[in-house]
Amino acid sequence: MAKNFIGIDLGGTNLRAAVINEAGAILGQARTETMAKEGPAAVLKRLAIVARGAVEEAGLDTTDIVACGVGSPGPLDADEGVVLFSPNLPGWQDVRVAEEMTRAIDVPTYLENDANAAGWGEFWMGAGRGATEMVIYTLGTGVGGCVIVDGKLHRGRDQMAGHLGHAILVPDGRRCNCGARGCVEQYCSATAVAREAQTATERGLDTGLEDLKISEIDARAVSEAALAGSEYCAELLARTGRYLGIAVATAVNILDPQIVVVYGGMAAAGDILLGPCRRAMHEHALSPARERVKIVSAELDEKAGVVGAAGLALMRQEAAEAAAKAPEPVSERDASAETRY
Amino acid sequence: MAKNFIGIDLGGTNLRAAVINEAGAILGQARTETMAKEGPAAVLKRLAIVARGAVEEAGLDTTDIVACGVGSPGPLDADEGVVLFSPNLPGWQDVRVAEEMTRAIDVPTYLENDANAAGWGEFWMGAGRGATEMVIYTLGTGVGGCVIVDGKLHRGRDQMAGHLGHAILVPDGRRCNCGARGCVEQYCSATAVAREAQTATERGLDTGLEDLKISEIDARAVSEAALAGSEYCAELLARTGRYLGIAVATAVNILDPQIVVVYGGMAAAGDILLGPCRRAMHEHALSPARERVKIVSAELDEKAGVVGAAGLALMRQEAAEAAAKAPEPVSERDASAETRY
């Protein structure tokens, strides 16, 4: 019998859930508003409701589900399944999401950060299908990232790997929320693009965005205006794409991936953004990697999070079952050998 | 019986060879000058001579050797064992080092780029012992690098991973030999430091290097002068360390390693270089990775190359034997699954 998994995308605004089988097919979906201001207990209840809703849509029962994955903003501890805190989820402090959800829906639940979930979704069933080495940039409120090495999610020593948005792009550059200066996020996020377009429009420049309220000007509006012929918006996206391409060149020279995926509303601008990005990458990365690596838009859009959360739950459940069967845990590399020079 | 391996470090100036057992102990060593200007055929002959010399020093015969590893400057194709060309080895064009050496010494020989060999040496038997996630910066003529992920050398899709010296540090910055602008190498290599100290000394600044001929001023001289009290040299190394620390922060935020190893003559300056490097990393990397990652000097110095070349030969010989035993080669990830949204 096919194995089925639940994937949940816990966002600051929306909760999405889907039931996905081991081949990656979506069998049922559900969504609701997060209503984050009601606090963690209320949101956890809605997580369980939306999960059950997706299971029902799929014509299944929770007893048909092998495992559940929740992609959440962080910082979080994926091993322990705990959201440590989150700027977009008021009142969240050390919330034991995996444990609470495991109890509420009686399905083993795993927690992942949202960028890794979306990245794994694109790797498994989206733009990264067939690759073994991939990086993804998620251009949103910030810039998220995910690194796939040798077909596996690269978590790093402290689950801190993949923060491509906090690579340093400009030494002593713009101040970032993380405390550093010059992070990629300050030049390439939807927020950074929106802020620049808002300021230019307020100053009376010919941005093509004059019909919108200032607060309505977001990166998607900039993309649409660029596609509709706004020179200002096209130039802003070209500049953003060039910055992104320099950041991508660094990732290519360090990781040598097959594919670089760009995710988020801005990617709708297509070559207006990705053309300058590809050119800047080519100017800054080494040959032959720069000729062979592909920079492409994401394919799954808002589905990437639920697909990836389910896919990672599949991986982790398999690993947990394998570990339960193994006679002894695999030990860390032996550091006690005595050979010295 | 213990398994023994030959490691060779093919440099533009010197050839070093060592016999190393599977526990990493050095059993015998030999070295000679490369005399690179005599061309590839002559250098290949000397490679075989120095390899046999190390075997003799170890009191062994080549029939006691399981495999041989050669660390070489590149670009090269490690799989095929071919040096494509090399700026430091005149006349080298598509030289089939692995094949020629296998024939000459009758021991299966593998080729690696020199930065990976030195990095693997430090990982296996030096500063990285006991780690599973490591990066190394080799501050020499250029800046080399090596990335270890999950206890394995990370080669990337086209064997182009690990070029940490070509991460982009300063957009539109100094022109690099690779064709890009702003590479780490242009700010942190021994060459960059020497050039700056030479220029300052020529201009009559109080560098503490006035007793040397301009051509004698190298990064090691700058380190020694800084340790002897030269304010100019200390400030130059502090600036270099700060640049390196910003580059390291990017690597930490992408890879989250346990340990960052700094290799090369400049590392002799110790905290004069590494203190500002650690501070800049801490200012630019995310918590908790920045608190936990260690930035340390290499331990094996010029032995790292031969140790790592032997260690990688060990890994590759084991992989070759395992592949020969396996009934079928492991296929690439199946990209033909039909599920689509």
C-alpha cells in the first residue's frame, strides 16, 4: 500500500496542509488563516484542524498517514521539534510543535524551518528534480535559503547551514536585522525592493506605480509594472538581479551546484530579474561551473512548503525506523586515535 | 597487516613524498626539487623517483603499497587523473598523471587538487581531527580552499566546489586573475599582503621591513615584522584578518562548519591575524553558529599535502574496491518519475 504523509506550511498569515504520497503526488489540501495574534495554543489547534481537513479531502483517515512534517519560521530546533521564537508569530517561545502535533493528530510529526521545507519541495518535485546538488534562494520578507549536497539537505553542525540570505554581499553595507552589515537579504529581498520602489514613488519619480497606495507597493507590484513597461521598475529589478548574481557566484564557487532555484513573487518578473542575475553570476564564478550551472525560477510556488515538509517527514521517518532497527547507533568519527606528528 | 599508502605533493618548487599507513602515521619521507621548467616528462620521472625514495626510507617495497595519491595544482580532472594545465607548471597540458604514475611505480595512483589534499590532511590528522564539518583557507600565492561536509570531501557537480578564495568579498572590487572582481584572494592571499607591504616600504612608510630588499618582502616577513613590533605590519595583518573574517562569516552562514582552519605562512602571525578574523566573523555570522565555530591555525604545515594525498588515495581505493564488488553501479537519482502538478 502506498505510504502517505501530511505536509504543513505554517506561515505568519496562512496555514496550508496537504496529504502527499511517497511519489510526491498531492492527494488532498486544506488551508486557513493563521490568526497568529491569538497565540501559540490557538494556532496549534488550527494546525491540527487543517491537517485533518487535508486528510479528509484526500478521502483518508489519520491512521492512513505515516508521518507529518511542519515547516515553520524560526529560529527552531528541528531535532527537538521546538520553535525557539519567531518574529512573525507573536508569543511563540520554546513551542514544542512536533510533540504537540504528534499528540493532537496521533501521527509522528517532525519540524523543519520553512526555507528548508520549500527548498526540499523544489528539490524533490519542482525545479530541482533529477539534481543531486542544489541551492535555493527564497526572496520574501527576508531572503531564505537551502543547500542540498549529495542529494541530502545540508543542515550543518548546529542546523544553521543554508542561510544564503545572510551571506555578506557588501562589507560595511546596509544594516541587517541579524545585526550584521551587508547581508544579501538587504539587497535582494522583496522587502528591500518594495522599500526602494516606495521611496522613489513618494519622491515623485516615474515608477509606473503611481496608481497604487504607497503601502500597496510590494515586490510583486514592481514585477508587474516592469513587465508592463516601467523603466524604473525594470532597472530596479535588474540591479537586484545583479546583486543576486554576485551572491550566487559565491555559492557556486563554494558549492558547485547543478542548479540554483529562485523562489518568491519577484521571480514572476522572469528574465528581467534572472537575466542580469545570470550575467553577474557568469562574470564572477569560475569556469566550467559557471557554464554548466542553471539559474531558474521555482516551479511549485506556494505548494513547495507543504510538499517539502511532507518529503522531509518521509526522510526522517525512514531514518527513525532504520535507527530503531539498527543494533547500535552509529558513533561519531573516532577522534581518539593516537597518531601524532 | 597494516595498509600503506604513498602521498605526493607536487608543487611548483618542491616535490614531497611520504609513505603513510592507514592510521595516518608517516613511515618514510623524501623530497626533491620540481625543476618544473624541464617539462612534464622530466617532472613525472622525478615523481616516480621521489615516491620510490619515500618507500625505501620506510623500509618497504612498492609491493607493500596499496595506492598512491598525488596532490597537484590545477585545473585538473580528479576522476580521470589528468592535469588540464597549470600556471605554475610550464608546458603542462592534459598530462595523464594518474595513468603515468600507475605505470611507473606499479601502484594504483589517484590525482587530487592540492588545496583538497592539504585540506583533507588537516581534516584527517591535523586541526580538523574529530570534526565532520570543516572548511580550510590556504593563504598562499592565491587563496585555496576545501569544504568537508558530513565527513566527506565536497567536490560539487564539476569538481569545482571549495574555491573559497573566489567567493566574492567586494562587489566591483580588485580585479582577480580568474577574471572576476573582488575575490577573497585579492584581499587575503600572501601575494596581496606582500604587494601592499612592498608598496608601502617603497613609499618610505615605517613598515619595519626597510632592511629587506623589496623582492624579499613576503607575507612571512610581514608576519615576523608584526610579531617583532612593526605597527604597520600588525595593522596590515589586522585588516587582512578582518577581510578574511567577513569571508568566513559567509561560509559559516552557508555551511555551518564546526571548524575553520587557516593554512599558510601568514598563520604564523597567530592572533595578530586570527584575532581580527574571529571578531569580524562574530560580527557577521548568525548565532549560535558564530559562538560555536572555531577558527584555528593549521597543524601539519607543509606535511598536510602528502598526508592528505595519501588519505584521499585510501578513500578512493576503498571506494573502487567496493564498486568492483557491487553487482551494479549505483544509478543517479531517478528523474523520470511522472508525478507532476
